[in-house]
Amino acid sequence: MDHVTSRPSASQADQSRHAWAESGVENLGAGVYRIPLPLPGDSLRAVNVYAIAGDDGVDLIDAGMALEQARERLTESLGQLGYGLGDIRNFFITHIHQDHYTLAVQLRTTLSGKITLGEGERINMQAIRNVEAGRNELGFIEMLAAMGAPELADQVRGFVAGHAGRHQRLQWSDPDHWLADGAQLDLRSRTLRAVHTPGHTRGHVVFHDEAAAVLFAGDHVLPHITPSVGFQPAINKLALRDYLGSLRLMLTLPDSRLLPAHGPVCESTHDRVSELLAHHETRLEQTLAAASAGPVTALQAADAIPWTRRQRRFADLDPMSQVLAIGETAAHLEVLVLRGQLVRHTSPEGVDTYKLPVG
Ligand SMILES: [Zn+2]
């Protein structure tokens, strides 16, 4: 048999890689269901909402994006489980990103379900308010100048402004409950523990069901991609340090089935966490190498490193991916500074450059 043709073709492999995002309800057993909701035009394709069925209602982990298509899909899917939108008791949201939070806020305007969000997101909520009131720019745009990419900042400002015009204004009201690290959520059928996992955002939480060995991981641990770090309204230079700490924290919990917000369900959280830690160590080595002939800005270092699993050149990425790539690079450079492997110099204009320590 020809071993070449027996392998899946590239497009077949791509199809199975994206199978998780197709509409439907996946029964994960013990009253837990995975419901992928669409994110049209987004390379993430979909966001998983997990429904936990109860006798007198349903609790959701994450809510999806405030879009008509997402709302319809959620209505249909809950209908298959015998619930209406009015039966949602709680929206337990892993973090403040719009693809997780905003549909909950929209639904709450007419329904009684309560929204819970990690208290570490207060600072991002405040930053969003400041941006809406014109007091501040979005943190990740503001940081681009310090990263040596002011032209890209201009491009992204234009993109964000155009985007805001096309969509109806997103709702950013506070949750009903701000959740503390370690809080226990008693759902009667099970108990979830909220574990603060800063990095992807400041206030990201995962929900751990230790008895069932299940982890609702949000964007902290994703099976196919490495989550962005620090791509949030409020600036945090040490987002990668926080993220690596939050990954190691997962290894101190008993291993669990991984229920991610993007991608298919996987058997071992620990296996994926180990891969992600190894990935970032490789990235740190590449970043250090890129800065060795320094001084370099984050932009210059990003330009020297291959991107995505296809090893693409930085210049070939679209502007939003370039923003993420520069942010990632800056985060790695800052960890190298913390480790004493690089030093940072900030120019009078506020541009950060990095180089090897002298001597
Ligand atoms: Zn996210």
C-alpha cells in the first residue's frame, strides 16, 4: 500500500482539525454538554460553551459572543437538551474577552441568569470604560509604540474603528458576582472550584471539578494553539511570567480531562500543559537568539522569529496577527529580563530595546 496516499491530505487534515467547530451538541457525559457557538470571520472559528444540566435549570461555562447567529445557535442547542434561554441560572465566565463574555451580558438584559467573572478582570473592565469614555487607548495599541511599531499602531487604530462601526455596540456592564480565587461553586450536581490563572488576561479563571476530573479551561490551556498572553485592555508587561506560573499551577492539580474554549475536548490537561511550557521555553531561546546581536525592539525581534505552526514570516502576517506576534515577543523579552538573560533600555521617547547584559 502506498503510504503517501494513505495519509490524509492537507485539506482533510485541516477539516478534521476544525471538526470541533461544527454546529451541534456534544454529550460529554454526566450532564455536561459542549456547544460550539460561531465566531464568523474570526480565525478561532468558534467558542465552546459548556452546558451543565440540572433539574431546575442549566449553568453555562462561558457564553459566546453577542451575535445573532450565536444567540440562535445557543437557543437551538439548549432546546435539544430540553431548556430555554430562560432556564439559564448562571453564566460562569472564564475571562473578559468579548467572545466569552458579551452574549451573557446581552442575554441578561431580558433574562434572569446571573453572571460571574473573576475579580482580577476588574482592572480590564475599568480600562474598557476608560477607552469608551475616550480617556485612554486600548492597552495593546498604546504599547505598540514602546515596542517599536508606531505605524502598526496607526493601522490597528483604523481597523478597530472600522470594526466598531460595523457591529452593534457591545455591552460591557459588570458581572453580578466578582469571583475570588479558590471560590467554590455549588451546582448541586457537582462542585466547581474557581482557580485564578492570570496570563491570557489578568483575571482569567479555570473551573475545576476535582471529583469528576474535569477542567473547564477557558483560554488558559488550548489543545491546538498557544493562547495569546496579555492581549487585553489593561497593560501588563509581565503577562508571560504570570502565564507560565499559571501553567505550572495546573501541574499541581490532579490531572483532568481538558474542556477548552476553542478546540476539541482532550483526555489530559497535564500533557498539553507540558507541551505549552516546552513551547514557551523554545520561544524564549529563539527570542534570546534574536536579541543576542541587539539592541532590538520587540518589533525587530518578532521579525527574526518564525510564526504560527506553519513557520510563517512576520511580514506575511495580517496586521492583527502582527500585533499579537509583537505582544508575544515583548512578553518573552520581559521574561528574559526577569531571568537576567537580557537587559532593557527605555529611550527618552519611551521605546524599549533589549540586549545581552554586559560582561
Ligand atoms: Zn480569550
